[in-house]
Amino acid sequence: MSNTKITELLSYLDNQPQPHIVMDKNYAIIGANTAYLSQYGDGKALVGRHCYEVSHHFDRPCDEAGELCPLRHSQKTGIPQRVLHLHQTPRGEEHVDVELTPIHDSHGELVYFVEMIQTIRTAGASSSSQGMIGRSPVFNHMLGLIGRVAPSEASVLLLGESGTGKELVSQAIHNASNRANKPFVVVDCAGLTESLFESELFGYEKGAFTGATQRKQGLIESASGGTLFLDEVGDIPLSLQVKLLRLLETGTYRRVGGVEALRADFRLVAATHRNLKKMVQEETFRKDLYYRISTFPIHVPSLAERHEDIALLSAALLERISPQRKLKLHPEAIIMLQRYRYEGNIRELRNILERAILMTDGDTVMPEHLAVEVDVSSKTASPLNHTIIPLELAEKQYLQWADSNCQGDRRMLAKMLGISERTLYRKLQE
């Protein structure tokens, strides 16, 4: 591609509101538009620097440092790629949605790549972030799915254990959707009896039953234009599921005691901790309803699946629970929290930290302040003993031991060791 064509491409991108950069096949940046420079520029010249150096502060391509590299994959396939990454920005680490488009020359050869980047506002990677918090691979995978489905009208089914934060995920989907400025209405299906189901969801007319002294607006009407979140949808009795199915199939409903068919206008997000597929096989959940609500299923990971996030979540919860005290966790307390098995997931972690705050007199939460029983079988013995060995070997053995005891949270391990993440990765590779 000629220099003239590149200039034209950069001129076109400069008029786009979204941040864009252009790279060559060797990861070198050859241009960036004004939107990118204003949102992600670090004050240094960009042209000639590698994308992984700017975005990740890596000294090698991101796929060699544990990240998915859209450029490398696009080189192999020749098609556009979209991934969710953690980028270093002037505001700190942020989740970003990366869309990469390959550019071919007149002979069909791949020559350049255009990358569009958008910051994910529904989640953060620091303890001071609002909303959802995490940086583990499973968490980032979930965020990527949220980013894909949120702008659509597809029904979403959130699957995961109790206490994993499914309502927060549903709120994130709503906030990233085209209905974000409309109501977000939560329905707790576990507490609805047959009589309450219709009156709460559909509302009722005056005189519909004893005590109905005036017309009441139902939750479906309250959610008009917005999102209806059916929490624990698997707990809806079989006899009531047909009424929900009819609503979803026809898009209409009637208030209890009414004759006029009203039009429903909401985006559906449902959640459950139950195995709905198994319930369908056991005929305790309607098959047609299951397929109606599960257009786009998303697995919400448990704490057991995201050990890397426990230190970050704990620090964030301490700030949210007791912002005035500025508490921090002792490194051994962090390791204890990472080894604990959470049956109640984030909800249980919050309870543990609330108690620890009450037990802490200073500014540091110590291991003895945590009411947890550590799984001692997960401990590995320290390599340090009374045998004199070469210092270089001692460092390697200690790093291996420390890495196994931090459950993969290498960012926290680097902080505890007093070195940079880049130095830690280099030492571990050695």
C-alpha cells in the first residue's frame, strides 16, 4: 500500500469518534487518530512503537505473555478479530473491547491492521472501580460475552452458583444496552406464589379481588422500554411457567381483572443457579420456555474459578464496606483468602471481610482476623531449610514455591516480592 493510501486511511480515521490505531505486520504503530491520542495517549510519540509495548507494557507480543493476540490470529486467518483485553491507560488498567480489521493491498496481501478500541465501562480492574471487578481469564471471557450481547435485543440467561453476582451482571448488560436510560426492574421469582405472580408481574384492575381498591401497575409495565430481570427463574413453579411463556411468545398481557390486552416492551435477562437442562429432562421446567429464555447463555464464574481475582475483590470490598478506615490486607491474610473454599462465593467473601473489619483495631487485616478454615492440603512446603545451597538456586526454588501459593495471582505476587510484573515473568520463565 502506497504512502498516499496510508495518508488517506489515517485522514479518514481521524474523523471517526472511536479511538483507532494502524499497525503493520510487525506490530509497529504507523498512525493513530485524534480520539485515540486523547483517550489513550501517554504523551510520547506513538509511531514506530509496538502495540504490545503501548497497550500492555510488554516487551514481546501479547500472545507470548498469556494474552490473546488479535493481530497474530488475523495474520493466520485473514479475517477481522474481536477480543477483550486489559490495557494500560493514563487512568490505570482498563478493560477494553478490541476490534481489529486486516487491510489488504491490491494483490490481496495483508499489509496493515486497523484496531478500534473502546473502554468497557461496566467493569474495572482496580480496587477503586465501581460495578463488577476482576481481571482473571474467566472474568474477561464473561465480559467479552456481555459486550457482544448487550447492544442486541436477545434474551440472556445467566447461569452460575448463588452469590456470584448475577444481578450485577444483568445490570451491566442493561447499562451497556440501547435501553440503558430506561428502567431496570428486578423480579425475585423464588418468592412468587401463583396468586402473587400474576398480580406482581401483570398488575391488576380496581375490584379484581378483595382488597384491590385501586388499579396497580405491574412490574412488566414498570419495565416498559427497559430491562426485566427474572432472578432465579428456575424456581418458578411449573404451573406458572406457561403464563410466562405466553407473555414472551405473544408480547402481550392483561392485568388481573382486566380485558384489554396490553403490549409488553422489555428486554429479558433471566438468571438461575439451577441446572435447567436437567430440569427439562426431568420435566420440572418447560422445554419451550427454556429455549425461549436461553437465546444467549452466559456462565457467571464462581470464586473457585477466579482465584486470581480474590485479592482484588477483597481490597475492593474493604474500600466499599469501610471507606473511612483505609484498611489493607496482610499478605498472609490474602493467601488465606485465596486458599479458602467459598460455598457462598462473593456474598460469603463479603461476610468474612465485614467480620474481619470489626475485629481489626489497626489499619491491617491480619490472618487471625479472618474467620476461615484454610484448606491445608493446598499448601506446599517452603523450600527454605537449613541446607546451604547456591543463592541463585534458592531464589528459583523460592519463586516456584511462592508462585504455587499465590494461586496464579502474579500481579499480587510481584507486589508482595517488591518487583515489577515484567521482572517476575522473566524470572519465572528462567
